[in-house]
Amino acid sequence: MKTWQTVLFDLDGTLTDSKPGITRGVQYALDQFDIKVDNLDDLEVYIGPPLLDSFMNFHGLSEVQAQQALTHYRSYYTTRGIFEHSVYPGVPEMLRRLKEAGKILYVATSKPTPFARQMLEKDELDSFFSGIYGCFLDGRRTAKAAVIEAVLTEQGLDKGDTVMVGDREHDVIGAKAHELAVIGVLYGYGSEKELTDAGATEVVADVKALINRLEGK
């Protein structure tokens, strides 16, 4: 069974259940444009993709409006939303086991790097990672492929010995752009169809199955 020395983890929907903070932030931002969304489940589509694109794709905002919406979102998220999440059960133990086994771990997320770092520090997970990579606050490097490229280039990683783990098609598409293997997880926000249609190498149901696969069991 194929195993990898280096593992890149998505954050939202893979390590943490970030739905409350993200969806409430989006709800607040949309409300500034008199777009009312009462059911937060309807905003799950915003979890994973770059938010600027999502405001345009899912609610038809212009690019200028989407930039304004992103500003509103961040005003909520930086003060409240960033704390409205939880770590998936089993994740800390998984990271500990992988680290002890000599695996090299990185975070590759479309979330701004400072936000990702703050979340991981709060949850006492940051020490497991050799690097935390996200987008820039000024809007650069939002695509997952660009984030992954930064990790690969700056760390000089061997693509054949690196796997991406994520819950949405954007994780799969971003990894495949660099010819990386991808393990899709079904406990996050993407469906099995979404992940397999995007070309995930493998799909696992839960954290326990993910640990076993990364350990080569």
C-alpha cells in the first residue's frame, strides 16, 4: 500500500468543524447587502472555496461588492467567528501519531494564513506542523493550487512522496494541478460524488480511516 512521508492538510472541514464561524460571518456580510439567509446550512457552500469568488458565484455580487462583502465578513470573523469552531474528534491523536511516526505535516488552506495560525494555536495543534500556508490578506494566493505550490516550492518537497488531504473539490483540483495524490474525507463538507468527480485518489469516511490510511494500514 502506498504511503507518503509528507502530508498537506486542508483546515476547514478537515481538521476543524468551522461551519458556525464561517457561515455566520457570511450571513453577516450578505445582510449588509439586504440579502437575508436565515438557514446557515444554505451557506455551507462557502466553506472551502475562496470567499471572494463565492460571494460572486453564489449570490451574484459584483467584484467590487464581493470585496466589500469580504471586508464585512472579516470584521465579524476576526472578532467572533474565528473562535466559533471545534476540532474534529480524533484529529489531535491523528496528528500526534503521524508526527511521532516521522511524518512531515503542513497546513494548506484558502483561509488567510494569520487566521489559520491563530486557530491552530488556540486549539494547540500548531506544534504538529512544519509550516502553515494560506492566502494573503490582500487577496493574493487564494486558489488552493497556488497555496500548494507555495508549500512545494518553499519546502522543496518531493511530489511523489506528498499527499493532500481535504474535504472539497478545490482541495482535489489544487493538488492534481501539481500531480499530487489526494485523499478526500467525507466527514467534512464535500460529498463523495464531489470528491470522486474532481479526481480524488481515494476517499475515506472518518478520521479513524484516515489515520489507518496515512499509516499504511
